[in-house]
Amino acid sequence: MGAVGPDAGKHARNILILFALAAILWLVPGGGTAAATIGNVLGVILFAGLAFFAYRLYMEHRITLLDLPDRTRLILYGSFALIVFALLAMRRLWDQGGAGALLWLALVGGAIYGVYSVWRASREY
């Protein structure tokens, strides 16, 4: 068939279904509330999945984490806490304008640097 592959009709049908559902939410009274509810449910599912992924990573690498020096482990856990805080405060900080956005970027950058410095320190002999 074409460049999309043998499932082109199936993909087009699925896209049309998505557009139809979006139009229903847009046109039906109270659709905005339904859309917000669906978005919130999907956000909760996403964060639950990320929390489960973090738990699995911790359980698989806990011996390695416990072998890290206390200061390094504190930096790692603090960096992860900073990432969580930045994600939770993202909307409020971005709504503050330029200063809030810069603060959010500084928080995320500091957390990423902390994780990187722990990774780098763990690779040194």
C-alpha cells in the first residue's frame, strides 16, 4: 500500500474516532468538565506509573544505593525530591511569568546536575 503501511485504513479510522470523541466533548454541555476529569484521571495514572517505576528501580538497585557514601546518597535523594517538587509546582511557577519560569528551570537544572554528579561519583574508582 502507501507510505503508512498495510494498516493505513485502521489508523485513519482510529484518528477519526479520536476526532469524533473530541468533538463530542467540545459540543456537549459540560464537556469541558468531562475533559478536565479525563485529563486528571490520565495524569494520576501517569504519576502512579512513574511512582511504580521508581519503586522498581529502587528495589533492583538498593544494594548499589546503600553502598554509596551518605553524602552522595543524600544528594541523590534530594535531587529526586527537588524534581518532584518542581513537577508539582510547575503550573504555578510558569503562571508567575518570566521569574517563575526561570526559577522552575533552575530547580530542574539543579536536580539534574545533582543526579549527574552522583552518577559520575559512582563511576569513579
